[in-house]
Amino acid sequence: MTQEINNRLDRVESALIALTEESQALRQELRATNQELRSTNSRLDSLIEHLYTQRDVVALDVVDIKDELHELKEVTKQQSATADRYAISAQLQAETVKIQAENIRIMIEALNLKQA
């Protein structure tokens, strides 16, 4: 009976040693997994920070583009007004040239009548 008890104690001891070794292996795996998680979290934090920075840069770029478009719109308005003034001026000059041509024609006719 003592032998049987000793055998059972040996088996229990072996089982406890196996459980202890497995527990240590699991703890090491858990530590490695936790380290991987911390590393992954750190990379995610960096990525999130980068994305926030990019979002801020894009938002500033959008504001700059809107400002530039507004300025371009104003310049285009001014250029359009200037072009309209040039068109009116050209039209007036064309009218003036027509009148001067008519005056020259009348003068030529008058000279021709005088000479005749």
C-alpha cells in the first residue's frame, strides 16, 4: 500500500511539474503576446497621430485653396470689367474712325466739286 501511495504521489508530483512547466510556458506566451499588443498599440497610436496630422494638413490646404479660388474669382471679375471697358473703348474708337472716314469722304467730295 505504501508503494501504491508513493506511485500515486510520484504521478501527482509529475503532473504538478508538468502543470508548472505548462503554466510557465503559457506565462511566457502571455508576456510575448502582451509585448506584441503594446508594440501594435504603439504603431496604431503613431498611425493615428499621423492621420490626424494629415487631416489637419488637408484641412489647411482646403482653406488655402478656397482662399486662392476667392482671390482668383476677384481677379477674374476685375479682368472681366477691364475687358468690358476695353470693348466699349474699341467700339467708341470704331465709331470715331467711321465719323472721321465720313468727314474725309465729304471733304473729298467738296474738293472734287470745287475743282469741277
